[in-house]
Amino acid sequence: MTSSSTGHVRREFGLTALVIAAAAGMMLASGGQTWVRALLEAPGPVPSVPVEATGADLTGVPSGIGWAGLAGIAGLYAARGWARRVIGAAVAGGGLFALVAVWTSTRTEALTDAVATHATDVAGTVQLVGEPEVQTTGPLVAVAGAALLALAGLVASVRAPAWPGMSNRYDRVAVPRPSQALTQSDLWRTLDAGDDPTLDPPDGDGVPAKDDGHAADTGSDTAPVQPATGPERTKEGPDGR
């Protein structure tokens, strides 16, 4: 992969992660905004009481999906291969689920029930005056965040396997086992790999050296050459030539 294509892939990953973070932030912020206002009145000379309900009062789905989206960024960075596709699909599915939750929670019946449930400051029998008034800012922010989250998750499910991830500098590197270690540094690497540190250091061919009484001090495992005897020795002259 050339440096230009690598830079393009990194920018693509960074932009997608930024979109996911922005979408999650929008969904979290929408939960604290007022989504509906209404007036409740009680029998008798009691003035009407205004009641408000926030997005978190109506549904906790956008906020929950927002936190999950932020976790998905870390998952896309840490995972590899097909696992990234699964995480991207989950992020996209969360965005779609949040869209459905916003739509169902802002219907008239749901708003009426929510207003009646949160009318805790009015004693006795209360009655809704008119219809609940939807405050569009909060739901629209939640819808925009959910749509962006679904789009970014779809992009991630397709493109994420090509994106850079966590550095593999701390991954376990294949090192020679004790039977393959040749130097002291190899022994330390086998120790890091989890081998038994009490094993004796191996010799050059990976098998502990054995003292058979014939090998020379040089570590050679070949038998020493015996002096020639018999007829071959009689051919030599007095001076050994």
C-alpha cells in the first residue's frame, strides 16, 4: 500500500470516527432537552399547571445508543477483520433503532401518557388541556444524530477491515522454543513467551549437550579420530612421513 493510499485510509477512518462521536453527542444532548409541553388542570379554582417532559422522560433509547456509539469507536480501533464489520453493523443498527424510538415516543398517544405520568405537582384528578405541544428541537437533534450514526455504522461495516488499528508492537512474537534457542537473547524471548525458565540452556542443535567421554572440550559432538594402525602405519617412515 502506497503512502498516499495509507493516508487516505487513515483520513477515512478518522472522519468516520468523528461522525460517530458527533452523532453520539447529539443523541446524548437531546435527552436533556424538552420534547413536549402541556397544561394540566384540576377540578375547582386551581390554575392550570404547565408540565414539561424531556427526551429522557419519553425514551431512554437515544441516550443509551449514544453511549454505545462512543464505545463502538474504541471497538473499531481495537478489533480487526470481520469483527470490525460486526461492530459497524451494530452501530448502524443502533442508529436505526434510535430513529424508531424517537418516532414512537413523539406520537400523540405516547406524549399524552408521558405528560400525565409526569404531572407529579398536581394533586387529585387532573385533565389535559388541549393537546401536548411538541418542542421540535430535541426530537430533531435526536433524529439527526441517529441518522448520522446509522450512516457511519454502514460505512464502517463496509470499509473498516481496511482501516488501521491498534499497533501490534505488543503482540506476542513467535520466538524459538527452548529447543531452538541459540543465544542468550533467544532464551530471554522464550522466557517472555512463557517457557519454563528452569530449563538448562540448549546447545547449538537444540538438544542439551551430553558428556559421553569422547567429545572434546570444543563442544564437537563427533568422535575423535583414532590413530591409524596396522599396515597403513608401516608405510610411514621413521620421521613420520
